[in-house]
Amino acid sequence: MINRFIKKHSKNLYIFFLFLSLILFFFSTDKVYAKSFNIKNIEVSKPFEINFDKNKVIDEGFIKAFSELVFLITVSSDHKIIKKIKLNQIKGMIESFSIKEEKFIDEIYYVNLGVSFNKKKILNFLEKKNIFPSIPIKKKFLFIPIIIEENKENLLVFSNNKFYDEWNNNSESFDLIEYILPTEDLEDLNLIKKQFNFIEQYDFKEITSKYYLDDSIIALIFINQKTIRILSRITVNNKVVLINQSFSNININNTDQLSTITKSLKIIYEDYWKNFNQINTSIKLPISIKVNGRDNLNVSRLENTLDEVNLIYDYYISKFDKDFIYYQIIYNGTPDIFLKSMENRNFNFNTQNKTWVLK
């Protein structure tokens, strides 16, 4: 009798866990396909005329949202793809959209859209164009523009520095870099002036260390009568890169010409940061892991994490049994990078076998 009781309830227990695994499977599948690039606050307006068509306004919003996404995740040289893509292609990569607000003011229709693009379809589209996208990571940089008037042997850091005054006046919604300008400090000014003859070799660590920012951009703007030469010293993760750029027949007291230089520099800095965070979509590393299927909280936490890891191209449940859920992960990186990324999120794996086991 006892043996029959055990067998009967063991069978019921197995059915329970099988049912639970099925639930997890369906929830997991939904989460996988929810991974997307989300573009918010796309604003479009059109006059409300006789032939007004709301669908055309929405279509214009889709084009605008796609353009913003491309500007967000690709370098400037790749932005030309926007001109060649058709509306139907854009629509085919959209997962969902929502109308946040719509209104009529003075016979003009205004709409604010949010558009979600399927991440996998976007990556596939770019890969076919031989374009490697970047992880859209927002970043704060300490930015110090220094004007060097070579003829006068003078430095302008704060006062009368047009770049310092105007730099943050114009920004785009797709910009990834937030520029933190230094506060006016007489000690810093004197320190920089002492380095006038060695300014290109100076590392600025005495100044940048005050702002508790790991990364910085120092723009040395050499001005003479004919040209402006700008040497940008970009520091990311203690690695320093120098970029030179020259402009001819430019007057920085001219607002339009100053804006031209500023935009050009910001594109260079954005491109550098995007290249730093580039995704090599040609790498599609298959990773097999298994997780204790009875630990529902841990399974949920893992899937939420897999949704957040940018280099994960896709993941899905390949199978399950009464003890484990088996995941197949497609990763745009190396095994070491994956393990380090997961370790930083408090997930560790036993990697002795082909299928890694979540500890």
C-alpha cells in the first residue's frame, strides 16, 4: 500500500513539474520576442486638409523613428542607408507602436509616437548591409575645450571661450554622450597656463581627477590667422586616443561657423564611442545552459537578465525535463565575455561539460 501511495503521488508530482515547465516555456518564449529597440517621443505634424490621411502621418512617424534608431546605433558613415530603405522594409521590422498623444491645434494634427523595432530583424538588416551596429550606451564625459591663441601665446579655458559657452546649447535626441563641463576654477586655469609650451603632452589628470568621471575629452583648439587645428584627447577606460582635425577659413565668432565645428566634433566623439561599443554580429556563438527548473525565482531572474544583456542575439528553451530547463543562447561575443557579463550580474556557471550548469 505504501509503495502504491508513493508511486501514485510521485507520478502526480512529475505531472505538476511538467505542467510548471510548460508554463515557464510559454512565458519564456514571450519574453524572447519582446526584446526590441524602443524609440520614444517621435513627433509628427500635418495640416488637417481635405485629403488628410492619418495613416500617412503614422507612416512618416515610422520613417522618422527608424532614422533615429539608425543614428543611435550606427556610426555617421553608415547613415546613408536611411535614404535607400523603403517604407515596407521599415514596417517589416516594427514589433509594435503606440500613440502617446494626438491633438489638433489651429487645423494642424500633432501626434507623438513610440515605436518598438524587433532587435533580431534590425541586426539582420544591418548585417546584410555589412554594417556592425553598436550597443546604445549613454555615457558621461568630462569635456574641457581649451582655445590656444598661438599668435598671442594665450589660453582661453572659461572666460571668452566660445566653445565652453556654446557646447551644450545644441544636442540631439539620439546623442549617446552627455558632456560635463568643468566649473570655473582659477587654480585649474593657472595649472593649464603653466603647461602652455607642453600642452599637447600634458595628461590633465590633476584636473580630471576632481570630477570623479572615469572618461574625458580634452579638446585643444589651436587658432591662428588662417586655420583652426583641433587635437582631441579622448580617454576611455584609461586608454588615450588622439584625433586631429583642421578647419580653414573659420571664424569662431560667427555663430553658424562655430556650430559647424561643434557638430563636426560631436560626430567624431559619438563615432568613437559607438566603435568602442560595436557589436560583431558576424560572431554567433551558441551557448547551451541548464537551470534548475524548480527554482522559479531564479529562472525568472535569469530570463530577465538574458533580456538585458546587449550582446545576446537570441535565446530560447530547447527542452526541459522534471529537473532542468535547457536554454540555447546565441551570443555576439566570446565565451569569456559572456561569463564575465553574467558574473557581474551574480550568475555563475559550471563549464566543465558542453552544457553549462547554472550554479
